[in-house]
Amino acid sequence: MFSYAVCPLWLTYDANNFCLQITVGPSFVHIRDVNTNVTTLIEGTTRQFQCRTSSSNPRSHIVWKLNGQIFPADIDPFEEPGEYSGTIVQLSKTLGLGKPLKEYHTKILSCEASNPETGHIVTDSTQLNIICS
């Protein structure tokens, strides 16, 4: 998704110079180390999930959701430079701390990233399957 923005007023313009700011992405978001639609966890253990966006300009807004409801992340997002002068964002969520995993059985854990200027949204998700020992 692309759009154009007005350049800063402090720039000077002439026939040989111009400014173009491109708004891009995110084109995808991915829950790392989850390659299937169902993720199996064992009760009594913990599991950290990491959600990573593609490059986005401006920086993507990223959230975890559980069955469509916002689910707080563990820590602030980690950012690194990306393609096209954009930013890649990564956000972590740990399950199994302070709440039994069995309460998450059959629920959908999703990560959603959006571009705050264009409104473009991408999502990745997995269904949680909890095995009780």
C-alpha cells in the first residue's frame, strides 16, 4: 500500500530538486516459529511468542489479540531499521506466567500490525491447543 505525503516546508524546491515521501507497508506480519494454524502447548510450561512486521513507513502499530480482544504484550516493542527507510517492529507475548495455559485452550492468538497513516492492516494467527498432563 503506497501513498504520497507533503514534504517539509523547510526544503527548497527548484526544477532539479524535489521531495517525495512514500508511505509503505506493512506488507505482512508473522508470529515467529509458528508454521501451522494450530500451536500445541503443554500445561505447566511457558511459551514466548514473537510477532515481527515487515518494513513499514511510518512505523507499524502492533498489538496481540486473544479471540479478537487486545491482549497486553510483555514489554515495549523492539524496533530496527527496515527497507525503504521504514521500520521493522517486533513484539513479544509470553503465555503460562500467572495464568494456567488450559484457560487458553482452543483460543485464537493473533498479532495485528497496522499503518497509522493508511489504515492498512495485516494479521497472523494460530489456534492454541493445550495438553494437560
